[in-house]
Amino acid sequence: EDKVVQSPLSLVVHEGDTVTLNCSYEVTNFRSLLWYKQEKKAPTFLFMLTSSGIEKKSGRLSSILDKKELFSILNITATQTGDSAVYLCAVGNTGNQFYFGTGTSLTVIP
Amino acid sequence: DAGITQSPRYKITETGRQVTLMCHQTWSHSYMFWYRQDLGHGLRLIYYSAAADITDKGEVPDGYVVSRSKTENFPLTLESATRSQTSVYFCASSEAGRTGQEPQHFGDGTRLSIL
């Protein structure tokens, strides 16, 4: 059975802290791994990773994929209150289906 | 405005009724998807479509019907609603890139309650 598991389920940090969110997967015919940020409404796209070992960066956020060990991490440095959200990990297969994890709820306290 | 819109935003109905959720995108994306989001389950794929007149089942298709006669529209119908279908429903679209699918863009969701 294809599955995506995220950890931790929730996290509370103070502004300025660095956080690491984890995503492990077992998906047949892997094609890509994606990270999304979900605030009150629609998930918004952050990163798509297809190659192992290549870090993607956008400002204070970065992500890397390990296809051998079947996991990815999302790092957020110098967290701000605006980073408070649910972070979703999704894995796409060659059959054009995406499997989502249940998400990590991040709360950043001023 | 360009984007993906869902309607209605909120819907309350009774068990046994038929209800249709609408999804419209203006990007001419090839792929469209329907997900449901429930506590403890995350987003689960109901149906998806690679192009007009092509649809496929996802993880949880039972009790749902979709159609895609035009590229821009992808309605989801619950033929006889049940309480277990109470959920938040998200529609998404993506383009088919050279090396595979591009990331999905999501609508704002429809919160459906079945009494």
C-alpha cells in the first residue's frame, strides 16, 4: 500500500528558531515529492523534488530528497509567525497520482 | 481573474440527496483532481482527469461520479450523499510538464456537511 508519513504531527517553536519537518514515503513508481503550505484555505506549492541530494531553496525554506532512504526534509530557518501553517508532503507516481501525508502543524510563537 | 475556483464554498444537505460540487480553472491545465481532506487522513484523491473525456479513479472513489466534457470544468457529484462524505473538498489542476506533472494548484475548497 502506498503511503506518506510526516513527522512530527505538530510543533510549537519561538520566533527565530530553526525547524526540520520530515516526510518518509513508500510509493511505487516514484516520480516526484512536493511540499505545500496550507494556512486557512488552499495548499500552496513550495517545492518539487525529483532528484536525490539536490537541495532546493527559497528564502528561509529549503528541502532535500533522499531517494535511497525514501525521505525528504523541509527546513525553515529564523522562523516567523507567518510561517505558522500546516505543511503537507505529497508524493507523485508515474501514474499521475499523488499521495499526501497528514501534515505537520507548525505554530510559531512571537 | 485567472485561477481555479470552486463553488459553492459551503453546502449543507441531507443524506440521500444528490449534490454537485463545481470546479473551474482558467489556465487550460491538462490535469484536474478532486481530493477530500479529513482530520487524521490528510488529502485523499477521489478522482482525477488527464484531459477532457478522460477520468480515472483515485484512492477513495466510491460514492462519487465525475465528468470532464470541457478542459476547464471538472464537476464532482455525490449521487446519494452519506454522512461519511462530510468533508472539505479540494479541486486542483496541473499542467503536464516535459518530465512529468507540474505542481498542483488548489482551489479554496468546499466545506460539505451532510446531515
